[in-house]
Amino acid sequence: MDQVKVILRALSKHIFWIGCGVIMLVSMFSWYTARSSLKNEFDENLGKIKTSFGSANTLRTKPAPPNEHSNAQMDRLLDEALQKVVEAWQTQFSHQETILRWPGELGSDFVNAVRPLKPIELKVPFPTPQPQELKVDFRQRYANYVERLLPRLAVLINSRWAPGRGAMGGMSDVDGMGMGPMGSPGMSPARPGAGTARPGTGTASRTAEKPPLVEWPSGDQARLLGSHFDWSGQPDQAPTTLQLLYAQEDLWVLTALMYIIRNTNEGAESRHEAVVKTIESILIGPSAVGRAGQITRLGGAAGMGGMGGMGMEGSMDEYGGYGDEYGGYGEEGGGMMGGGMMGGGMMGGGMGGSMMGNGMEGDDMMGARSPASRDPANFRYVDNEYTPLPAQRLRDAMAAGSPEDAFLVVAKRMPVRLRLLVDQRRIHRLLAQFGNSALPVEIRQVRVNPPTGGGGMGGGFDEEGGGLGGG
């Protein structure tokens, strides 16, 4: 105990310095503890700030950072765009209603009877019950009208109409004179008086006439007649209502093609000046779909020849108007004629086999069934993938009205394929006329095959197409 007192007595002499040391140690411990806490808090806040900056920089790179205000504005813009699309389609439909019109020469009673029958697939069923068929008089009147119109279409391009015997129950010439099987003017066995014979306009009187500007082989004319406008073997030797309505669509498309060729050859006085010199074939609708041979690309790689689309729509009034003379442009409005333009010779493989290979019904394509027993809408149009549409698929789409089928309902696309002999140096003029056509044309393919071993300017030119619409 005495020793402790001695130690305390000695420490009391240095109490000041001992107190200073203790205070210093406590202060250092407090400083270190506070510094560590602040550093941890600083590091944590710094990490949050860096993360926020990174998020902000990422957001800045986006074109339109979404928020409530931007979402509301985007909805407004979408509504405006939708309204503009609706207005554009309505304008197009209204425009086509003024140009796709039924010819007045058929009579107001006829026009009033067919106007309500659109869209065709919705208004006219197949098979069509007899009470819903148009009157026989109307259907025979239309058949006579077609027989008179086709020669005028040939004249439009400065060609001659001479399909030969066996089509439309007789023979027609470029002047529109119907010739019966025995050559009697103005008569066919089915429709007396269908021709419009004029004295001195027979074939013999043309022996000294100027050659046509555009050659159109009688074989292709006969095929066109037989596949689209020949109803001589049917009851009353007249088309059914469905055949009549679709035949008028074919006429509108054919007339559009004739105007394209006419405008391409504008200014040509003789064949050597013409851009389009020969029409070797015109295929419309089911006959135009399917593979069309092989495309040999540069370098020798072969490509598959497919069917194409050539959307066409617009006003023929821009070209002087079809008017009633060329069958108006009817009121099935709203569609497209499709086509791919392909140059050069006949497409290999033959149309029959290629059509069968694309899902056409064998009986339909090979003629095992009579024309009246086949739905004329079958594989007549293509969808947005250019696949031929079965008639029932199109009718179901018309009836359902679902958004998924809107493409089929708004615009029907009809395939078209042309094989032409053209001046290769001026193909651009022909392509430009397709672009300027009154009906919109979507050219899917162009094939050009120059003649071998000659170096001549002529070249084959083939076209494929896609749809005349009726909404």
C-alpha cells in the first residue's frame, strides 16, 4: 500500500502531461472513427451519383424518352396518322369509283342492276342461285358488248383483231364485224346481230392497208378470248353473273394495258419506230400465276422465276378517257393490278405445269369441269405474299371483316404477265408508262432476253402482275 502511495505521489507531479496524452489519444480515436464513417457515407453517395449520371446518359441516347406527356403526344400523332390513312384510302376509293365505271352503252337498266353487286364476293354467292342471277337479256347484252369492244382495244394500240374461228362462236375482225361460222357478216350463232358490220370494212378491203404498228398474234387473241370471254358453250350462250362481273374487271385491266402500250408507242408512225413491237402473250388472273422458268443471274447463278405483282390503279381519263367507248373503268374500285415484267422468250416449263405446281385445282386448270361449274374467283387474286387465293378464303375474309384480313378486303391484287417484243434501248419508256398508269402498278420482275447472235435492237420483254381491286 505504501508503494502505491509513492507511485501516486510521483504521478501527481506529472498530472498535466499525463492528461494531455490521454486527451490526445481520445481525440485521435474520435477523429478516426468519424473519418471512417464519413468516408463510407461519401463513397456510398458517390456511387449513387455515378449511377444516376449513367442512367441519365443512357436516357439521353434514346430518341424519345417516354413519359406521360410524350405518351399522350405519341397517341395523338398515331391518331392523326390513322386518320390520314383512312382519308387516303377513302380518296382513292372515291377516285376509282369515278373511273372504274360500267359502260353506258350497256344501258341504264343494266348499270343499275350491276352497281349494287360490290364487293362481288360478298354480294354474289357461288354457286349463284337462279333467282340471284342477272336477267338473261342483261348477260347476253354484255356478251355482245364484249365482242364489239375487243376489236376496238386492238385498234387503240394500232394493231389488228383477228382471233380466228372458234372463239366467241365466230370470228371477229379489227373493225368489230362479227363473223359467223360460215362467214356471214354481223351474225354469230348465239347472238344474232352481235356484230356491227359496215360495208367495205371486210378483211379483203385491208389488203392494201398500212401494216399494224403492233403485232398481236391471232393465237394469243384466241387464247385470251377463250379463257376470259368465251361463253358460247354455256346455257343461253351468255356468262353467269359472276363471270360477267369478273370479265368486266379483266376488261378494265386489259384496257389499262392497251393504254400503257399506246402511250409507250406515242409518236411512232411505223413499226420500226415503235418501242413495243409485238404482244406475244397477255396473261391475266389465274393464268398469270406460277413459276415462269428460271432466271440466270450474272455469273451464271440460276434463280427461280416467280410470279410478281404489278399494282395498277388510277384514272384513264388522264389519257383522254376511256369513256363508254372502251368500257369505262367501272365501279369495282379500290384495287391493284399486279405484275412483274420479265423480258425475253416464253417462260420455260409451260404454264399448265407451273400453275398446277402452285396449288391450282387440277380439274379447274385442265378443264375437267365446265366453266359455269367453276368459281371464277378461284386463284384469281393474290395475297400480300403473292400467293394465289382460293375463292373461299377471299369470301370468308370479306364476310369476317377482321383486321387481319384488311389487306384482302381493301385491295384485291390481280396477277398479270406480259410477254412483249420491245426496242431494248427504250425499255425505260415502257417502265415509265407503267409508273404513270391510271391504275397503280407494282412491277415485281423484269426479264430481258436479247436475241442470240444478232446484235439487233429487239428484245423479249415479259411482265407479271398483281391485282385489280374491289373493296
